[in-house]
Amino acid sequence: MRAWLAAALLALPLASVAQTVPEPSDYRTDHYRAPVPATLQGGTVVGPEEAHALWAGGEAAFIDVMPQPPKPANLPKGTIWRNKPRHTIPGSIWLPNVGYGAIADVTADYFRAGLERATGGNPAHPVVIFCLEDCWMSWNAAKRALEWGYTSVYWLPEGTDGWQLWGYPLEKVTPEEGQPQTN
């Protein structure tokens, strides 16, 4: 009887992790690093293997929406600030901070311009949007692209974490030009 009880107690945390997250009707505006839904209405959810096939085929644009923290305002005078490097899927463009639930017009313009450059202005061009695993930023950004009329939106919820887990390559990138300043 004790072995059964121990097995049941060990299974409890796994059951809570496997819970289904419902797809919200609007953007997620807080707690961005949390379990994400398994769906994206109007888009196609892909795992690392499917994303790799799209990448290897060279037919899809890859958009990384990992946020970039702003330079802290209260750094002591003379402190050198270096942004944390971002390693992403090779050939991707990095459009930081476009995946928040509410974005300023200047950030929306930056995101639209980045999508247009990546797709050659063709809203039917396949685009893969990602961030990290369990990051609502990519879900929000993919939803926003769909609402703006992009019709072939792929969402990689496992992001660069899942990509790297499969042993696929990463490269260091800098943000796409035109990024709005946050401070």
C-alpha cells in the first residue's frame, strides 16, 4: 500500500504540469513566462522538427520576439552596460519587445516594418514566430500578425529552448534596426 501511495504522490506534480491552458480571446498582458496554450486560432503550431523542416526549406521567414531588457536607469555613473547576447535560429530577425500584450504605436510600427521586410511585403509568405519555451510573447506576436492579415503564421511555442534541445544550430544576433528606445 505504501508503494502505491508514494507513486501517487510522485505523479501529482506531473499531472499539474500537464494541465491544458485555454487559448484566451485577447492578448496575454502579464506573467509572460508561464505555460502557453497548445493552439493559436488561425495559425499553425509547430514543434522544433517541423520548424527545422521549414528552416531547411528556406521558404519561411523566422521572427524572434524575445524581449530585450532596457538599460537600468539607476546605474552608477561610469558603469558599463552590455546587453545580454541573444542566440537564435540562424537567419532569423530579432524584433525584441513586440510580443507584449499591449504595445505602443511606435513598437507596432517597428513590428509591422520587420514583418514586411522579412516577408517581402507578402502577407501570404510563411512566417515562423518564436521566443523561448513557455513564453507568451511569441503567442501574442503570432496572434498580432494574424490580426494584421498575415495568413501563413507558424508559432513555435518551444522557441529556441526546444530548437536547441533537438541539437539544431543557433547564432548570435542583434536587434533588427529601428528598435524603439525604452528609456
